[in-house]
Amino acid sequence: MKIINTVGAQGDVLFRRVDALPPNAVEQKRENRIVVSHSETGHAHAIDDSGVIRYEVGNPMVCYLRIEGPWADVIHHRGHDPHETMRLRGGTRAKPAIYEVKRQREATPEGWTRVKD
């Protein structure tokens, strides 16, 4: 398991700890697991821990996570060749950890495109 304190990547998803949520962040209602990123191949990078809140900012390539517990495990749900589970260091309810989550992009002759994991 990789333990992340500030910056880490799991496949095509980059996690970066930041100081605060942006002002346009909108809390997303949680049903079960938090899906951080879906892939074109149908698998997901997801968090099952209950002390995590996901925020959207109007950009499908970016979201934010607020972690109020000591950590959150990002699990790559794919039946074959999954990425190693990644543990994001958390915070407390009074001082939560905030992570910016970005789908990574790459330059191609046709222009910028999402990295395919």
C-alpha cells in the first residue's frame, strides 16, 4: 500500500493535498462508495471510507475530497492487474485534509486527451 502525504498518482488519477476547497465547490450526496474516477474500460478508482466527502467544481476532469478521518484508502476496482491501493493521509473533523483530484491528460497529434488507464 502506498501512503500519500501530499501528492500521489494511481493510474490516470492524480491526488494533490491543498489548503482549502475552492469557493465554487459543491458537496455531492453520498450513497455508498465515492467514485473518484471512472475509466473508459469500465473500472473505477473509489473510496469506501465513511469520513470522506466529494466536491465537484463544474469540471469533469477535477473534483475535491474532504477527509475528516485519519486516512482514506483509494482502491482500484479492476478484476485484472489493479493498481496498488493508495492511502491518503487525512485529518480531523475540525481540520480535515483536502485533496484536489485530477484526471491526467496527455498531448497527442490530435490535441489534448485523457490518459487512458
